Amino acid sequence: MAPGTGFRRSMSWLHGWAGVLLGGVLMAIFWTGSLSLFDREVDRWMLPATRLPAPPIELSLDHLLVEHAEQLAAASPLWSVRLPDARAPTLQLSYQLPGEDRVTRHIDPHSGQLLADEGSWAGTGFIFPFHFSLHVSWFSIGYWLVGAAGMGMLVLLVSGVVAHRKLLAEFFTFRPRKRLQRGLLDLHNLTGVMVLPFHFLISLSGLAIFCLIYFPNIADSLYAEDRAQLQLEALGGYTRPASGSAAPMASLDAMLHSAERIWSDADRPGKAYLIRIWNPGDRHAYVEVRRGFADEVTMNVDRLTFDANTGALLHQHWTTPIVGVQRFLTGLHFIQFDHWTLRWLYFAGGLSGCLLIGTGLLFWTGARRARHARQGRISARLVEAIAVAGCSGLVIATLAFFIANRVLPVAAAAPDQRAALEAWAFFLAWALTLAHAVLRPAGSWREQLLTAAGMALLAVALNWLTTGAHLGHSLRAGLHAVAGMDLMLLVLTGVCLISAKRIRLAQLKQATHQDDRRPHNA
């Protein structure tokens, strides 16, 4: 298909084909990005052992952490400790032993008890990384695909604005009772115009986060000899080699108090959220303390580095203005600060992005389905199968991930193998939905929506049966994250059932219309 003549027609051609080529990837990115806004709440649902009350205001790392770390990770060159907060109430210890995968263990901040490893990557380990890497690590292809999709989204937004003549009128136009194609176009235009600033900001900030991956030549030209110097200047990445001699570690609690005092004296008050202990047990071990950003948009890189043996300050780093701009865009994208109203608005904006992309793909296929069928072409059918798999299929894959988490016994395999089985459940279910959409194009939408409704209801029931935490119990016990997950699954059930019913009615109406147009024999 040629672009056509005139600037507006060329933009319309670009808008259509860019959406067709990138629609499937963009759907996956927007869906997992929306879920990632509540990744820690998903963790509470998928990791029942971590369903703890709010952590204490003051805690002792010397008492809670050190003994467990020395037993579990004595041979690891790095202990990474994430301090608890209201959304993630456990003390998290991450480490990697030589020749093994990275491990994260949870510690009860009230009792100091090491919680059982339930063998799940959950929201923060699977859904969140999928959003920006697609879990394709080979040559960083996943990052590049997401970057191409993000740039394509900007192209789609600009070309969409140019292609539509009545942009203001489309903001107020939605005719759901009209024929299906008209309703799809109205919904596509409405979501595109109403949430346009959010979609533009989220796409642009996503590209800014990984700018050094997409534009490595800039850093290579400025720091051709020593990339570690870039880490030191931009991010404060202080390093020094291990000595090979053993030495005891000073008090981590004292280092935390020193860090908070230094930040307060510098008019940047705050509490630490992450601590890293490099070369623990070595005479040259050092402790990196990072300042939190729960009360600010910018995901600052303020950090202090202490000598692990003496507690003396070795290095301090403050976020520089240029890095601050990039980290501000990062904070706008990841929304790690505490603001529940804005978090829900982001969630609505992310789902509107899914709706925008899905309706665009459906409108494109609907406008070409009959013509391509007459011509013996499979383009429309293939794009429609991708749309089905990218919409209802992605929902089914996510629900398969949740159900596998509740069905697989914790002792069925080693923790990392069980987590991998959950991930395989996601990808296999997703592949099956694509195959189903190809083999049954006429009924795939309705059948997959009904399947998703049943699976969402099953996930809620399995959470009750395997943990005893039904919705009423979660609400009474103050387990708001678990109750929220169950409620959203029930809402999803209703949405899928209503959508399946609407599709069935539209199909019956279309069949009746075709029968009326068919000539009758006298």
C-alpha cells in the first residue's frame, strides 16, 4: 500500500502501518507496565509468607540481618539489602553465590525470622522486568525492542494527531450503539485524545531511562578509557578491590544513623531505602547507603559510602543537575514515590493505552477483513490473531501465571525451578492463545474472554483455598494488598463477561443484517 499524496494522507498511512507492526509489542509493554504500578501488591498475593503487618519505625540491621547474611551468603561478593516500607513490609536480602543465580530472601522485621523461600519471581521479579526487557536478554534484544516500540509510540501519537481533522470533536464523541467499526474508531480516538499527554510523557521518559543503552557512543566518546569514571561522576559508584584479608564488620546501624545525619545537615533529609555491602568480611569491604525518594518525584542517586570495618565515611555523592533531569523523568515513569491517587491515575492511563492500541488494531482488521478474504490475502487475519493474543491472550497468560503460583506446590522443585515453571506457564498460555486465534478467528475473542473470566474467578478461589485468606478475611486482617488483588480479579471477571456478551450481540446483529440483505427467492 502506497503512502498516498499529501502530508495528512502520508501521516495516516504511517500511523496505520506503524500501529500494525508495533501493536503487539506495545500491548505487552503497556499491560505489564500497568500491572507494575502495583508490583509489590502482587508480591503480597503471590508470596503469602510476606503478608506481614506494617514494619516497625526503627529496626536494627545488626540484630536482624548480619547473622542471616553470614550464614546464607558468606561467599557472595555483594549483599544487597532493601529496607521495609508500607508496601513491602519485609527486609529483603539479595545475593549471588559464585556460579549460581541471584537469590532474594525475606526476613521478618519484627522477629528477625528468615521466611521460607516460596519459589516465585512474583510481580517485582517477573512482571516489572518484562515491561522493559521482555525477558529477552540475548544481546539486550529485549531492551532494543522496547526502545523501538517506545520510539514508534511517539511516531504513532504525532502522526495520529496530524491524521485526524476533528481532534477536539473526537474528545467528546463516543457512539457505542453504532455499528462495531464506528464504535471502535470512536473509542480509539477518545482514548488517544483524552490521555495524549500521559502517553507522550510515558513513552518519552521510558526512552530517557535507558538512554545509555540506546546511545552508547556518547559515553564511549567521553569515557573511552574508563567507564568506571562515568559511574563515579554520574551515579557515585565508588569501588575498591578486595584485599584478601579478613576483618570484622562495624555496626550497620551506626552507619545508617551517620547517613541520616549527613543528609539532614545538607538540607536533604531522608531515610535510607537500600544498603549494599561489598566484599563483606574483607579488610577493604565498604558499605553503600542510598537515600530514599518516597517523598519526591526524582529517583535521586544520593549515596554515601562507608568503610565497613571502621564506619568512616569514604565517599559521598549528590545528584548532579544533568543526572537529576534524567532521574526526574525516571521517577515520573516508575512512580516510586508515595501518592496513591496518582498511582491509580497512572493505572487508568496505562489501561487506556491498551485500549487505544487494541481498538486501533481491531479497526484496521475490520476495515480490511472482507476485502482481504476475497483477494485470498491473510494480512487482516494475521493482524487480528495478533490483536487477540495481545489483548485477551495477554490477560489469559497473566492469569495462568497467577494460577500456577497458587497450584504448584512449594516443595515441587527447587525455588528457582518453581519460579521458572510459573514463567513458562505465562509464555505457554500466551502461545496457545495465539494458536487459538489463528485456528478459530470467528470465535476467538468471545471464547478467550470467557476463558479469562473463568480463570480470574479461579485465581480468587485458589487464593482462598491455598492460604485461607478469602476476601472478607483479608479486609478484616488489614491485608489491603491481597484484598485489592482479589477485588481486581473479580472486576476483571465482570469486564470479560460483559465484553463477551457485547461481542455475541454484535455478531448476532451482523448475521441478521447479512440475512436481510441476502436476496430471497420468490
